[in-house]
Amino acid sequence: MASAPPPFLQLAAHPLRWQLLGELARSDLRVGELCDAAGERQNLVSYHLRLLRDGGLVSSRRSAADGRDVYYVLDLERCRELLASAGAALHPALGTRASRAPVAKDLLFLCTGNSARSQMAAALAVQLSDGAVRAVSAGSHPKPLHPLALQVMRDRGLDVSGWRSKALDEFTGQPFDYVISLCDRVREVCPEFPATMVHWSLADPSRDGTLAAFERTAEELTTRIRFLLQSEEVSAHA
């Protein structure tokens, strides 16, 4: 007798939940934006988001720009693990997949101060792509690089001590493949670019002010950048 499909497949197979997962795979979004993308009522979208959150696929973060808003975040690493496990349940050979080489892209990372998150992201993108990516960063209110950001990057073999903080308007109108905002405040003031706009709602590690907070930020950026570099969407634009 055939066994039941893995719980992940049962959870993700609903058409609306699958659509929500797809939207969140591209960018962190607020519930209103998810409602607009899905063309559904907020109570229905919120219900399915709760199921995805209970299933460990999605988490939520209070917006740093407006505390009344909540950003929903897809756990891509968890999804990859569950997809691999579901594939292996059908056939062992389906549990693995060869990685794809990153493609050359122009990326702009933004945060408020350009003192930590965006600088770290640009350095990590270059490192993780073996130099195939051109990545720069800027801030809406630039200030000097945070010493703990310098330390965390140095621990990963990246010396960014000679980098300077840059204002957002230095890049206004320039073409990029992706413009990625890393804090909720800068997303609200970010001008339109001739690029794919993506938002990653990351907490500001300088608010915590500990080395552990900066290391968590670097880890989250590493995971997100790896998925971006390997995504079907990035490869399709090559």
C-alpha cells in the first residue's frame, strides 16, 4: 500500500499556499502585498500564512519602518531540506541535486547607514560568486563602517577596511540586475531603478551591538545570497 505524501508536499500543494511561497521566494513581503499579488482577501491569505508559519516554512518580522506592519520571510534552507527529503522518499536519487555555477550579475545592496548589512552583503556576494558578480552598496543616511562588521568580514577572509560608505543617490538611475534592500526603512525611500527590486527584511545588528548579532547577519546574508546566485530566475537572465 502506498504511503501518504510527505507533510511538506501536503502543505505546499495548495494552490494559494504555493503561490505565496513563490512570492516570498523572490522577496520578503507584507501581508497587503501578498494579498495584492494573490488577488485574495486578507483573512484568507492570513489563514494560509499561519499554516505555512506553523509548518516551519515561513516566519514573520515586525517592520523596523512601521511597527504596525509585518514582513513575511521564507526559510529557503528549510524548504530545500524538505524538498530533498520529499524527493528521497519517492526515489533515493531524487534527494540530491547538482549545484549550478553562479552567473555574472550587477547587484546593488541598500540599507540605511551603509555601515554594516549592505557592505557585508556586497563583499559576500563577490566572495560567494568567485568574483563573477559585481556588487556595490549604499545607504539612505551613510555613516562609517561599523567595527564589528569589519571584524566579521575579516574573519571570513574579506578585508573591507578600505571601503567607504556611499549615499543612495550616487547610484540613482544606474542599471543593475538586482537592487536588494536590506532594511525596512530604506525600502520606503528607495527610488525606482531599472532593475529587479527585492527586499530582505534583516534586523540591524548595530542595534544589538554584539559580535554574535553581526555573525547572525553574515550567516543570513550568506544563505540568501547563495540562493540568489543559484536561482532559476538569475540563470534565466544570463
